[in-house]
Amino acid sequence: MSAAPTPLTTEPQLIQRANALRTLIVAARREEKTVGLVPTMGALHAGHLSLVDAAADHCDLVVVTIFVNPTQFNDANDLAEYPRDLNSDVAKLAEHGCQLVFAPPVEEMYGPHHATFVEPAGVAEPLEGAHRPGHFRGVATVVLKLFNIAPADVAYFGRKDYQQCLVVKQLVRDLNVPIEIDVLPIVREADGLALSSRNARLSPQERRQALAIPESLQAAADLVQSGETSAETIRLRMRSHMEQAGVKVDYAELVEEGDVTPVDRVTGPTVALVAGCVGKTRLIDNRTIG
Ligand code: AMP
């Protein structure tokens, strides 16, 4: 019996220093290679890997950053308990066409005299911005730093973090950052739960409760499908569905597609956005309805 062929994998180069990464990327671009950047906080799953696959499909050089950014955590416990597994992340990336992994120590990103932050307003203010003070300030700061350290042609983000995508697009527009932002669809488990590094923290019972989150979005879509246009009615349905399952709801909102402005009536492209805690784990999700 012949052995099954081993899939072709190339171990990516692991880089910890900002200057080392920048030098490699500048050299690649001088050779007219296109560079794709995928910023992550690691504990990689199929959602992250879908971004890496897109980068590999469109770019000559794929760079993945793995950095659990302390400045975007408003909750010290969440930061302390955030899952980390660099070895397994690198092994996964080897199978998805990533050549460079940037995994800097915290001191490399925030030296002892670091004192400059990006303060995003506008689309950063409501929803996550209101419930996680300082979160988008940390996100915008680290994303701009990563764009400067890794001057790529395209950066890939997931629609799972809908508001984050808007904040990053606003940042790039407002501060004239020469990079294209590509947003890719949410990858879900077979039962509908959006993949998230934080899912690993759910107990089996919490995992069942968490299903109420995508179910509430489905309920919103069903209501719209059946002719309901009142945002208030739909919001209440989403909230009560999650609350009945024991999810502590932060918000259940309906906004205009491509923005964070709440709608009163669902008459055009609308995004249902939800956030809540299952036990100690905070999860977010969204879905286009109408
Ligand atoms: P994170 O590691 O949570 O900071 O996520 C890194 C990137 O992966 C972000 O652009 C996320 O939006 C994206 N991402 C996370 N989960 C998913 C998912 N289930 N589907 C698609 N993209 C995702």
C-alpha cells in the first residue's frame, strides 16, 4: 500500500523585530512583488485562514501578524485569558501560503516611552466603542503601526468585526495610508456560530447558549423576510431570543449597511449587529438583512 502524498507545506519565516519585517517587505516591493497583510491576534481558526487564503490568491508575498495588542483590551482579565498558541498558528500558516509571520514581543510594539495614539471618532463611537472604552483607540493605533511596519499593497480583514472594518477604512482614508482594505465574509461553524478565538473558552453548556447569538440574527432575517420593517420590533426579538438563552446582551442593533447609523425601518440594505456575554466570554456577530 502506498502512503498518501504529503501536502506541500513551507514553514513561514518567524520575525519578531519591526525593522527586520519592514526591510523584507520593502525589498519584495522593490522587486515588484505584491504584498498582502493579514493582521490577527493569533489562536488561528478557519476564519483567519480564509483571509490568509485570499491574500495568497491575490498577492506574491503573504504576511500574517500575530500580536495580542494590550492597548485594545479594556478588560485586564480578557487580555490575560486571551488564547495564545504560536507554534500551532505557525504550523497552520505553513499550509496556507504564508511566507512571513510577524509575532513581536509587546516591548517591540510599545517601548517604554511610547506616547502616541490614534483617536478614531465617527464610526468608532457607538456600539463596540460605547461598550469597550478605548478599544478602537487601541485598534487604530496598532493597525496604523502594523501598516507602517508592513507597508503592504492590500490588508485583509473579516466582516465578523464589522465596525472594526469601518474604523480601519476611516483611518486609511483620513490619514492617507496607501493601502487597500479588503473585507471578507464571516466563516461559521456548521451550526451557525461565528468562528472566534474566544469560542475556545466556552464550556459545553456555554457553547450551546452561544448559539442563540446567530439564531437571533436568523430571527431578524426571518422577520424581515416575512414583511416586518419596524427596527424596534426586530431589535426586541433579537434581544429577547438571546436573553432567553442566558446571554447577557450588550446591544442588538440595526444599522445602515456600510455605516453605524441606526435605522428606524428596514427598507434597504441593513446590518443586524449583536454583542453579549456568555458566562465570562464576550462574543459579537452580525448579518446583513433586508
Ligand atoms: P482577531 O484575531 O480576532 O483580531 O481577528 C483577526 C482578523 O480575522 C480580523 O480581521 C477578524 O475580523 C477576522 N476574523 C475573525 N473571526 C472571523 C470569522 N469567523 N470569519 C472571518 N473573519 C474572521
